[in-house]
Amino acid sequence: MSKRKLFGTDGIRGRANVFPMTGEIAFSLGRAVTAHFQKYSKNKKPIIIIGKDTRLSCYMFEQAFSAGVCSQGGKAILTGPLPTPGVAFVTQSMRADAGVMISASHNAYYDNGIKIFDRTGHKLPDTVEIELENMVLNADLIPKKLDNELGNAKRLDEVVGRYIVKVKQALSDEYTLEGMRLVIDGANGAGYKVAPLAFEELGADIISIGNAPDGTNINKNVGALHPETCAEAVLKYRADLGICLDGDGDRVAIVDHKGRIVDGDKLIGIMAKFMIETGQLGSGKEVVGTVMSNFGLEKYVKSLGGTFFRSQVGDRYIVKRMLESKSVFGGEPSGHIIFKDYSTTGDGILAALKVIECLKYYNKTLEELTKEVTLVPQILKNIKVKEKKEFESIPSIVKVVKKVEDKLNDKGRVLLRYSGTENLARVMVEGEVEADVIWACDEIVDVVKTEIGI
């Protein structure tokens, strides 16, 4: 398979107005997406849904992508700010040909990104992304549309209500949220409006934070990246839970009633138990994690009689495995949690509702349930890098990894990988003995910084 030039693990992402995240690329990608899906469309003019988060640069990319769609004879439907799973849902429910989310998720406001869904609401496979790249980088591959072949664009105002109705269906009819006090942190992002509304409509008493986007404050000291802000509010208002979304609303961090931030793998663990014991996990009882998932989670799932599969990092690879194995549940430690029966992608609001359903079913606190999931010591460190050289091509890195693995023996593991969305090298070490894990991670980080760090 050809090496991708534009797409990373979750669409195209980078600094706004710097290649590849330029208006010109967005326009060309709008043309390419329309031309590709035109081949399979039952509509005279392919319908492309375009959603976005709250970044200042979203105005530019929304208009540029929309112009590309129109120039290629498509019909662009603009939703305004809407979480990524909302865009996937609207694409599917409106029988559109494709959906596009303009967001850099958890990145700072000066970055932006574009991720694409097919008509079923699923992210695109690598083969289609490569085809789109070829069309973007070789404009002559896209035949021009002229005269009455050109398309048009319009705004769709009622999508927030549609998505709220859909996401509320994830909570069993047996339960409401009446009597619960929740802190909802929208990260000043795509879910800043829809998240408080969804929980409020189900009866909860809501304290909203991270709900005043100004174009430059998305993810800034709030949201899933900074749940400590929510934790303070949980203690201040004596809330039952704190729910923190990231910039595009596809992941969640949850804070318990004592202001403690709950590890994503622990959330996956308690939900695996709940779904196994209520028969929702299916006959295979498979939970899909990634290479980053804690070994303690895998061990816990197996102790429940389930199986555990590790995919590549990225929720689209988790979904790919689900489609192949017909499994229905999985997630990443970062808080991307996927309930395949309800959504085609990670959904922070939906995941929080399912966790609350689990608490109500067992009539226990989050603290009580998560005590059952014992994770092994794991450290993840990120190093800013100049370029993403193959680790195997750098002798000193190969040497230090071998040294560390020999020391850990069979009581730990090392994972060295690059971020698919940022210029970062990620060093992950886990093992049975915390002191050994700390030492091993520091050893590798020092060498990576020396060789390729900024």
C-alpha cells in the first residue's frame, strides 16, 4: 500500500494555513470527495454533510470545502458546530453520500483537520484515502463540471435537535437522570451546546463549564484534556459526576463524585462487565482495545469470560475490527469508547450515558465499580520531534529499546510509535513493577529526545 501523504490516523490534520491544512487543499479535497462519491450516488447531485467545531479557522475551511463540493456538482449541507458523531449520524439519517467533520479534535485552536465519513457513517478505509490524496495532488484526475452541472450549498438548522433525540436513545427507558447533579464540560468545542441540552432533557441538574467558545479557547484548560477543571467544579457543587468532552465530542473523561479522574481503561472494564452480565456483548464476548490498552484491562476482561483484541491506534481501526468480528464494544484509554449498536464512531455523550446506565443497574458509585479493575503501572510520554524517522533506522534507539526489554523480561512491554495527528513520538512502557517502568521510560525518552527531539 502506498504511503499516505495527507491523511494520518484520523483524517488530515495540521496547523491552519500551513500545508496540508490550507484552504487550497480543503477546496481540492471537496472536489475529490464529491467526485469519488458521485460514482456511487443515487442522488442527481451528491449530498455532502459538512460539520465543524468552534475553531476560528473552521469558517475558512467550511467555506473552502463547500466551494469544492459545489464546483464538482455536489450539494453541500452545512450543519454548523456539531460533534463528530453527530455528523456521522446526520450523514446516515439523511441518506447523504458522505459526511465531513472539520476539527482537530483535542489539538489547540491553531490546528485544524478534516475527517470524512461514507454514507453509512463510517470513516474511510486507507485505500479510499489514498485515492482521494491522488486526486487532490493531481487535479487533472478530476473532470471539471461546467454550467448547470455545478452544485449548491445550504445551511441546515435543526441538526442539533436530531442528534439529541438520537443520542438520548442510548439510555435505557428504565432510567432517567432525575435527581443527578452533573458537571458538563464541553471543552469550548463542538459539544458546548448539545451536551448540556442532552443531559438536561433526561432530567439531570446541570452545571455547564467549557461552554463559551470564542474561536481560540477550544480545549484550553478545559475538557477531556484538562479534566482537573471539571474535578474542581464537581467538588465545589457536590455533583454526582463530571463529564468532559474533547474538542469534537467523540471522546470523554469522567470524574467521580470525589473529584477523581477515572482512567479510560477502567471505564471500558466496568462497561465490559455490565454488557457481559446483561447479554449485550454478543456470543463472542469480544472487547476491542488497541496496542495502547493496559494489560490489566485485558486480564480483567478475560476474567469475566470475555476475549480481548488489540487493534491499531485510532477509533476507525477499532470499528474496522468490530465490522470484521461482529463485536459491538471497544475503546481506547484516551476516552474514545464505541458502542457499535448505537453509533459508528466514538461518542462522548453517548459513552457517558451508558456509564450512568451501568451505575444505575448495579446501584453503585463509579468509585465502587472501578475498584474491581486493577491496571498495571503504565507510563506514556510524548516527545516533540523534528521529523518522523523510522525508529528501526536509528541504532541508538534500537539499542536502548533492547536494553529496556531485556530488563523488563516478560513482565512488561514497550511501545514506541508516532502520533498520527501531531509531530510527536509516543513512548509507552508498562509492567508489573512501577520503579522498573519509570526507569525504562526515562531511558528511552532521553535517547529519543537526543536523536530526533526538538
